[in-house]
Amino acid sequence: MADLEAVLDAAGLTNPRVREFVKEYAELTGAARVEVVNASDDARLLEEAVAAGELQMAGEGRYYSRSYHKDTARSEERTIVATNDEKDRGVYNNWRPASEMKPMLHDRMRGASEGKTMYVIPYLMAPAGNALAPWAAGVELTDTRTVVLHMIRMARVGVQFVNDLDDPDSFVRAVHVTGDLEHLGQGTPDDQRYFVTVADERTILHFGSSYGGNALLGKIAHGLRQGAYDGWASRKFLAEQYMLIGIHDKETGKTWHVCGGFPSASGKTNLAMMAAPDALGDRYHVSFYGDDIAWLWVDEESGRLMGMNPEYGVFGVAKDTNETTNPNALASIDEGTEAIFTNVSYNPGTGEVWWEGKTPKPPSDVHGWLDWTGAPLADRKSDDTAAWSHPNSRFTTTLDNVPNIAADYDEPMGVPIDAIIFGGRTRDREPLIRAITDLAEGVYDGLTLGAEATFAAEGVDGQLRYDPMSNRPFMAYGEGDYARHYLDVVGAAKEQPIFAHVNWFQRDPEDGHFLWPGYRDNLRPLLWLLQLKAGEVQGRRTAVGILPTEDELDLEGVDITPEDLERILTIDKERWQQEMGFREEHLSQFDRMPEEIWEAHRRVAADLDAEE
């Protein structure tokens, strides 16, 4: 290898601990070259990636990539949290001892980057100067140029973020080695892939993928798993899979901030990017901070619960993104945005991209179109109904490209949190919205958040697949300890946020139609929630929370029948009593669950039994 010290000097990388880290893994992986990356390198790297065939042009200022066909999503069963203390073992975190996992990953990485460039990506998962910035600095080493380009869109990238640390050793060490994707045994007993966060050593070691959260280590591995562990170890903050929005009332000048967690396919990104419905647009504006991760802490001076999005971009699911569901998302990936599409269908002749749900029907002339595997669609048999795009196909774009991005999204102060909402996808039992004013009941509700699963997956009619706080795949330590930490962090705020559970997906049991129109109209129940917090409405108290009355919801311009409205504002007592049994079984899995959570469970169950 060329003189590594000279390369690091030329790049202006002065942090001695970072330099030692780069040298250690350059030697371990056998990389032929080392290149330190800054955000200003983006245009050059895009040109190089196109010239090398790693990206293709998708119109003016947009790019297309295709991953290996067995490397298209996160792999939870291969994702491990490792520490040096078995007390960190949880039900969901796939805990293993660090003494076992680090040598195993090093063995896989040894010599695996021979002939390749090792890219050094210094990054920050926070607005510069933020109170949580001490936990947000990291350096990712990767052998894949497209990973670099995605990271430049998803994080703040530059040597300045690690050169000036108060403690030069206080950065997350993140190593991504792709491996030989065609010979890793994906999904077999001989699977070689491992995605490990050694949380108490602040080290991330991922081997065997070049896709998404498996490879963009600032995103999920640092932004959620490592962030969650750091927040707990420091007793300072929460790192949550939450969207974050602002709702501005132009008439009063007031702005509220709402964050919340939603399991997969429950409408989180569409809610985060929504525009106000036409009937309310003159008065209200919704601003976007983020659709996937929020870090929450209590500001020492004001005592307010604060939040910020540690990411710098959006890694969105393409499927079903269209002018109706999410016009702001479409605008954020328009020509000239430097967006990158992955695993959608693509026409190399025209540069067009398409995915299921983008338009009601796919392009009628299939000539020149390739599906997500690169196979010509014109060669398909007439009865071949396979999807053109992978269901987990993605777009990557920066926050600045989102039309309704909040003006203060990159301010170091963060924003005060007024409400925390949870939302699953259920056809019954969950009303449109139910508000919770008690902290323990709010945390209890988040811990029992769930969405409907197939009977094949769960085997019990009506039982949800529980996804605590929508953080199930990202738990970094034990769930009982997590509940205690959540109670402590939020409980320390002088002004408590209001909690709520929302559900846009109730269906008519006869014909299956959705009872609520959803999308932009989802602003309406959120406005009611904020009015409830302000004491402007009273709602109707039930055992499981406060529900809006029909006259409290602003329904101007909403197409909904009185029967459907009544149903989404009603509690099904029998269904809820069944649910309480499932919840008790779910919570009983977890060690050290705080007594406040069990008290909340018993209180809700007793109130249900007493309700007429």
C-alpha cells in the first residue's frame, strides 16, 4: 500500500485515534488503497461510479443501482448486539458475547478487501453543536463506492467532525466489508453474513452485504442500536425509530412538534411527509424533520423534552409512493436532486424508473424496460405477474430535497416535543386515535405496540406481532431496562408530552373498505390531540384512553359516512379484553419490567372490566 500516513496527512485527517483505527483495519482487510471522503467529493465519486458501471443515469441528476439479488434487505437473524456483560441480553437483541463475535468478524474480514479501495467516511449523526453530538461522531470504513455515496446523502460527512472531538477517542468505529456476495450462503445453514454492534465498545462490524442498513452504518447500527445503548449507558437520551414533524398554525403562530413510532407498513413515511388537506391548508402547514430516527433528551436549561433527527437524508421505500400517497417524496427525488434509486425497474434507454404503485398501471410499452434483477420485461411470458421492482426497493435523497423540510432541521438546539404517538396497522380494536395523559400508560402502550401479522406467522387469530416502540429490530439492551430508561428520561421533563395511539387502517368487516381516508387527512386527529393537550377539547374517556367526540374532529371536506365515523371512534370491549391477555403474555417475556408498567396494565384491564 502507498504510504498511509501521507494519504491521511493529505486528507487533513488529524485525529490520532482515527488514524490508528484506519491503519488497523487497512492491514486486517488487506485493502490496496485508502481514500478519505468528504461531502465535497460527491460529484467526483458519482462520475467514477457511473464510469465503473456501479451506477447508471436515471435522467438528469439522478442515479440507478441494482444490488445482488440475494442482498436486498436487512437480515434480522444475522444482526447481533454483542457486549461484555450478559446482563445486556434481551428477548429481541440477539445478544452474543463480544469475546465470541469480534474474533469471528475479524476472521471473515481478514484479507477480504484485497485489491479494493478502503474508503474512510468521517461522519456526524446530529446537527453540529447539538447536545448529543458527543455520541454522534463516527468513522465508517467501507470497500464499496456506492455505500460512500449513500452515506454522503444520509449523514453529515467530513473530517472536521472527528478532528475536533474533545476526546479524540470518542467516535464510533464502524467497519463494513462486503465480502464475496455470490458465495456467502445467504439464508442457508452456512450463512457467512454477520452484522454486529459491539455496543459497550462502540464498535460496529458488518460483513456480507452492500445493501441499506447492513452497509450504511451511520443509519441503523449507529443511529439506533449504538445510539440506544449510548443513551442508556450515559442516562442522557433515547434513540428511537421515530418520525418527527412540525405542525404550524398560521392563524395563531403556534408550532407543535410530534414524533412517533410505527411498525413497518404502517404509514410512517407518508405521515412524516404529508401536506395538510386542502380544506385546512390555508391555516396549517406540516414541516418535515425526519421519517425514521429521532433522538430525544431533556434540555438542562429549559427542562423541555427535545428531539432531533440524527440523519441527513431519506432512505425511503419506493413501493406505493405516488402523487396521492406522498407528493413531497416524489418531489424530493425529481430530476436534478442527485437521488439514487435501488432495485426499482429501469429503462436504460430513457433513464426512466418505475415501481409498483408509482402509477396505477406499469408503462404499456415494455420495450427497453428491465426488472429489478436486470431481466428484460419484453422477454417475459404473458402470464408472468412477478413484480417489476423489488418490494423493498428504495430511493435515497437528502433532507434539503424534501419540499416541506423544516427551516430549523439542522439547528443545534433541536425542537421541543409536544406529543409522542404510536401507530400500528389493525383492521379492528384500535380506534382512529386514543390519547393517553399518564406517562406510565403511554410507555406501556408503546411497549405493546403491534401490527397485524399473517396467521402463518403468529398462529393465533387476532394476535398482533408486537413491536415495542417500533424498536423491536433495534433493541440494544434488555427490554425491562429500556422501559425503565424511557420512564426516567421522559419523566424528567418539566412539561410532559401527551401520548397517543393512532390507526389509519380500520376496515369494514363486510366489504373490507377502509373506514378512514388516511394520508393528508391524518392531520385532523393530530390537531385534535394537540387541542386536547392545550385544554381546548375534552374528548370522551374510555378504559384505553381519551377518544375524540364526533363534533371535536374537524371533518370539513372529509368523505366519510356517519356509520364509519362512529365505528372508528368506538372501543370494542370484547376485542380489547382479548388483547389484554395477549399483552400480559408479551410483557411477561421481559426481565426487570418496571412495576409502573405492570400497574398501568392492571389499571387498564380493571377499567375495561368495569366499563359498560
